[in-house]
Amino acid sequence: MPTVCRLAAEAIVTGFPKAVRKLIEARANGACERCGMAAPAYQIHHRRPRGMGGSTSSDTNRASNGLCVCVSCHSEIENNREDALKYGWLVRQGQNPMEVSVFRRGTWVRLADDGWMH
């Protein structure tokens, strides 16, 4: 049974339903999906931000739109948005997260809504 990532205690869990969070955590298997390092706390990052209308899209809270990332990587993604878009850690409004490849632990993949990747 895979180890699941643990959410940072201070993080407020919003958006992703519990079942979807479990899919994302299982896919992460205890390590950050960006850097691959095991860390004591993780956050589930929305690749396509919920702000500016993103929360109304039906695929906003699906597994393909989520990444389980360490606190450091989450900060890097949010503070370096141009690079984050380049590597698929962020997805532009209007794009389907399942159709945008993401650079995950050194490999380009497409995330699926079933919690896995192709």
C-alpha cells in the first residue's frame, strides 16, 4: 500500500473533495510531485488556479488539476509563475489540465482524473 503525502498542519483544505485528495496523495506516494523529495508536510496545489473564474470550471477540483507538492515547491510555483506555466505546474484559465503535460520528478507526463498519469 503506497504511503500518502501528509498535508501541512497549517494548510486549510479547500476545493478538492476528499476522494480526489486521496487519489492525488496516492499518486504522489509520499514524495513531492515536483522535486521528488520526501518531506514532513505537503500541500495539494491547483495547477489551474481557482481565482479569476477557475473555480466555476467543472474540472477545477479533479485529480488532473492537482499536484501534491512540498511547502518549498509550492512557494516556488507561486512565486515563479512564468516557469510554472512552462513546466505545467500551472495551467492557464481555459485550458484543460488533462491536456497540459507537467514536468513531474524529471519526466513529462499527463495527469489523469483517475489519479494516475500517462
